[in-house]
Amino acid sequence: MKILIITEHYWPENFRINDLSIELAKKDIKVDVLTGNPNYPEGKIYKGYNNLKWKNEKYFDINIFRVPIIPRGKGSAFRLFLNYISFIVSASFRLIFMKKKYDHIFVFESSPITVCLPAIFLKKISRARTPISMWVLDLWPNYFFDTLRMERNAVLGNILDVLCRFIYRNCDNILLQSEAFFDPVYRLVPDHKG
């Protein structure tokens, strides 16, 4: 079996997806990881990484495909927005040239939910119907308004609801971090079978 993990953060950044990918590789599953250049939590690209080009690495038996991103900086809303968008664009572009076939795509959604868009893009352009599983760690769009400490705006809230609904509907499996996530996700996609 061959799995592609898409995550904005990966080793040497310290996230649970590192442990999960190692365990999958130990079970003789071929694991590739598509990720950005490490910059969390300091907001600066780590030493030894060139943020102007793609980089391939190995971690245990895992192939890592890194893409340039705009680092998160000190975490201002605008800087985080640029960080998220740059990952989506870079990862989607890199997928065009990877030309690999996978049995499954696993998205580690640390934040934001849009990290799943490159997986959906790959599924649509390849027409391979590769199943997508997304591990939801932050509940969108609630997380967006809470992080920015702003009241839920009706127009922006509706736009984010539509985006979240599109992403959830294009995932075959939605793995939720907490039982408290069930009702808000179900509200967006009550007919989801995953």
C-alpha cells in the first residue's frame, strides 16, 4: 500500500503526524509526505532549508517532499493567511510534477482546513478516485473567528461554511479530534457517509 500524507508541518517540527507516519512505515506501508519547509513555532525557516526551491528528504523510510512557503512570522493574522495560502499553492503545484499514484491520501489538518485543498486538487486532476482521509484537529470555521478574536460575521461565516462544506464533502473519511467536533461537522455535512 502507498500513502501520501499532506501536512503543513512535519519533522523536524514536533507534531503527532511524525509518530503516525513512522508507525505506518513500520507496517511496510510506503509513506510519502508532502509538506512545507519547517518554520514552526519560531516563524522562521529552519537552518539548512532553502525556501526558494523544492527539497526531497528521507526520514526513517519515509520520502519527504518539501515545498517553499511564506513563513508564519510572529503569527499575525495577515502573515498566517500568507503562510496558509503559500502552502496550498506550492503543494498543489508540486503535486502536478510528482506524477505518483497513491492508494490513499491522508491529510493532517493542524490548521487551517484548507490544507486539504491540495489533496482534493490531486484527486480531481488525476481522476483516480483516490480516497482522502482528513484528521481534523481544529474546528473550522469556529477556529478562524476564535483565533482572530472577532465576532462571527454573517457574510464571512457563510463563505467559510461553504468552503468547509466543500472540503468535508470531498473527503471519504473525516477523523475528528474530539466528540465535541461531531455536531458542528455534522451540521455542515449531514449526509456525509465517511
